[in-house]
Amino acid sequence: MAAVGLSVVLGWFGYPRWVQRQHDRAYEACFDAQTGKRWRELERLATEWSKWEPHSADPWIFRADAVQQQGNFVAAATYLASVPESDPKFLPALLRLAELQFGPMNRPLEGAATCEQILQREPRSFEAHRHLIEFYAVTLQREKLLRAIDEAIRVSSEPLVAYIYLLLIDTMRVGNATELNRLWLEAAPGTEMFLVAEAVQMPEPEGGIVNSTDKHQLIEAMLKRFPANLELRAYLVDLAIRRGDVNELVEVLKGVSNGADRDARFWRAKGWLHLNRNEPEKARTALEQALKFNPLDWDARNWLADLTRNAGNLAEADRLQGLVRQARKLREKIRETPFDQLPRETFTEMADYARACGATTIADALQRRVNN
């Protein structure tokens, strides 16, 4: 009886080693099939493995590799989502899932949700922050973009391109945005966010926005469909100001909805309106509000410089004008060079500009990022 009990105990303690040996054999077989690019064999081996060891990440990851290489992205996503949360490979699997959703699956809304899930577990995930920031920029989700950049900076996990988005936030046009939004519309037809971002970021004709008759008509028609959309109204606000059309600006501002009170573009527009009505104090108040919400706004600072000069403070007006010239030079450099080819010196100049504008948090974070 004692001998039986002893063999049971020895068997119990030997079981984990047996499971580990089985795991290692399955891993080696799958790795060999993967290395040899025998995708159907890998799918079969990993499927069998996942049945008897479903709580391990490895069989699910191998299954995802196998079906992804065969073009079955939906199945790959299912298998990546099956990786147990308790496994250390869970977050890398979610990141791969997000890349599939943003990429070949063409499900960007799901990709964004997956990145948010990653950040709930690991707030410092650089790739999750990067995906979200780029998605919000391409789709002109201004408030979400600013919040995402702020959160990424707070945990020192922001991509350098985030600072370009901050500098160009009021006039942002991402190079491939029209094509990407058009592609995403195929997966989600009629989605307001994609329709608006595609239209607003369409290239302007030669001569700039003031000659953009067809695009203007498209934006006007879209505004009738989405009257509360701030990006459409911001485009029309900018157009009215550039054309010097006070009456048109008044009409556009009448329909502005909730959210505009936190948007520097509309405060700046009100400042311009008050300037043209010869209401300097109201103009100053509005322009200072614009700079409160976007301290890097060179247009608001330019008009504020005019007010300051008219008030007799020439030294302060010259300082403000100097910042405007600095910002415009930076904008030219950025627009002449692809984002990923900008030299570090340009980002140092951006940090200097942000500091001179009083945006010390942005300046310090960017300098840290450049130095690293």
C-alpha cells in the first residue's frame, strides 16, 4: 500500500515535467514548420496543440502565424485574441492584433479599441500610443489627439511625430489621409469621421484655399448632413477669414456646437471678427483664449501683436512678431520634408519655440525626447 502511495506521489510530481516535455516537443515541431514556411502543416500542428494546452500563448500565436501567411486575417485575429491574459505574451499578441486591424483587416476602429485595451494594461506601450496618435491625426479627431499626446508625454512614450501634430494642430493635413480615410470608408461606409477627414484633407487647388470652389461646395454640402461637425466648420471659418468675408464668418460661427469653447480655432476666429469690428478689447480677450488652448498658435499671436503695437507696446509687439516668424519658418521646414526625415535640429528648434511661447511642459518633454 505504501509503495502504491509512493508511486502516486512520484507520478504527481513527475506530471509537470511530462507536460513541459510535451510543450517543448510541440513548440519544436511548430517552429520547424514555421521556419520551413509549411503553413498548412503549422496550422494543423498548432491547432492540435491548442486543444490540449489552451492556456498557453504559444499554440495560439503559431496558429495566427499559419493562417495569416495563408491570407486568413480574420482567423489570425481570432487566435491572437485567444492568447490568455495571464500569459506574458498577451500584450505583444494584442499589439499584433492591432496591426492587423489597422492594416490588412481594414478595421481601424477595432484597432483603436485594441490599442486602448493595451494601454489600460501597459500605459507605457510606445507602439500603442503611436498607433492611436496617428489614427486620431489622420481622422482629425482633435480632442482625442490632444488627449492621446498628453497621455503619451506623461509616461514618456510619445513618438516624435506627436510634436509635429501639436505644432500644426490647427492646420493639420496628413499626407496620405485622404487615401486612408477612403480605404477605411470601404469597411465602414457612411461613417461621419472618415467622410469628413477625407473631404477636409483633400488637396487644395493651385492658389490655395481661397480658390477651392469645388472643395468649398463639397464641405458646405457635407455640413448640411453633419451640422454639428467642428472640423467642417473650422474649414469654413478659415476660408471666410482668408477671403476677408466677415458676414460669412458670422454665419459659420452661428452654428458652432459644444466643444468649440475648448477649440483655439474658434476663439481665434472670434478675435479676428472683433478686430474687423474695431473692438480691440474683445479681440484681445478672444485671442488670449485661443492661446490658452493652443499656446503654439502663430496666427492668434500675429493678430495679438497688431493689437499690442496699436496700444503702443512696441517691444512686446516685436517679441510676438519674432515668435510668429519663428513658427512660420518651422512650418515651412516641416512641410518641405517628410516627417520621418526631419533632422533632430528641427525638433530642437520646435522645443525652443514652445518654450518661448510659455509651453514649458511641451518644450521640456520634446527636449528630453530629442536628447534620448
